[in-house]
Amino acid sequence: MYFARNSNLISGFLLSCIICTGASLSSPAVPASVAPTVTYFDARGRAEVTRCIFKIAEKEFEDERFPITLKLGADGTPTGFEVLEFEKQKKEGKFKVNMDRLPTMKIDGITIGQSPAMERAAATVCGMTGKGFAEQCLIDCLCENVRDLKDSWRDLTIKQGFKPSPEKTKAKEEWFNKPVSERGGFRQLISSLNNSLPSLAAGAADHFAVGDSITLLDVLIWNLLKETFTEQDDFELFDAAMTGNNDMSVDRLNAIADHIHSLPMIQEWLEKRPLTKM
């Protein structure tokens, strides 16, 4: 059990909102009057970081999921998918705040979209935004560094299309295997991300990205390393790039991701969450 470190913020009203169990979090939680609702497809995708933030902080939320039906070609390979219930509610204007896209999150009577905005809102509610304005600004900057790497990967996979192909495999191999010295490949991006983290103070734990407690940044790093490259071929390329190059250091990133992965709340969620392909 922990309390917000700035005792001046503790009042009879806030006390019940900022007490948590389990994880050591970074900032006073901002109370939400009712449990938030996270709405997405029945997949991990762009909603999973928000879900995991709530799980780490042991904050109740409603996990609303639209079913996905895969469409298969004559040879049995996936060609796309259908989301009929989502399309129905989209026509009713339910998701217009996010330009008719998912994910969305309803919190304190309003609905927001854009997964980065949802993640920041969830982190604020759960006390994971950092201590003080300067630390919060740094965390926000470094979160965007993580997003740059993920966006590079998404751009590559989307450009190559939904179906497996030799061209797609070749593009992935080139992205993962491009030398650290060449911009735009995985090795350069992951090395730059590791180097962008602030230097550790003497005696500080290496498993916190900023400060001495869990922040949104830690969760994003964990999601990048543990949840992004999940297909077998992708994971093999990722693992080889992370372990087989002496020209880059990723030790700090690994320590942060391993710490989040070891949390009992995350382990429980990984065991109980719906098993989905994406």
C-alpha cells in the first residue's frame, strides 16, 4: 500500500482515491467518479496499453469488445475481417469524437479517442504520469520516442498488406537487419530509444525509465518489447536483433520491460485476458 508523496495533497476526499496496492506508482492519482469504459475490437491492438495501465494500478474498468470475423480466401488464408456490430454503432454516431474509429474510452461522462490520449488519461487517473511538471514533460517526450519506433513498424506492415508474401518477409528482414549506423531500421531506432533515457543516479534502480516508480513510459516500453513482435517469424527477427549486436545497448530497456512483465497484476492479466491473434 502506498500514499502520494506530497502529503499536502492528501485530504479526506482524495485519500480513498490515491491508495493503491501492489505497484509503486509515480504521482497522485486523479479520481474518476465511475469506472472508465475502454471500447475496442476483440484484440489487443491500440487499446492494450490503456487496459494494462488500469490493471497495474488495480483500477476497475469496463472492457467493451466488438467481435471480429476473419474473412478467408479460397486457399484458406486471411484476406480481411468484418466487424458488423462496430459498423452498426458507427452509423449511429457513437464514435464520432474519434472520427468513427476505435479505440475510445468513456471517462467521467465524456468519451475520448486517440490511443495516446487515452493512455495519458488512464495514466493520470492511475497516478503514473511522473512527479512534477518537468518529469511529466520528459516522460511525454520519451513516450513519443517509443511511438516513433512502433509507427515505423506499423508503416512497414501496413504498406506490405494483410496477407503474407515474400515481399513482406523481405521488407521485415531488411528493417530488422539494417545496421545501427543506418537510420530508420529497428537497430538504430531501438538503440536511440535506449540512449534517450535519462542517466541513472547513483544507486538508482535500472528498471524504472524515469524516477523511482512506474510511469506510462515503463508500460509503453514493456508493450513494445513484449507485445509488439508476436508472430513467430517477427519474434525471431526481433530476438536476433536484440541479442546479436555488440554495437548497441538495450540493457536498460530490457530491465524496464522485464520489471513490468514480472508484476503480479500483469501476469494475472496475461493469463486471463481473451486470447486473440492481434
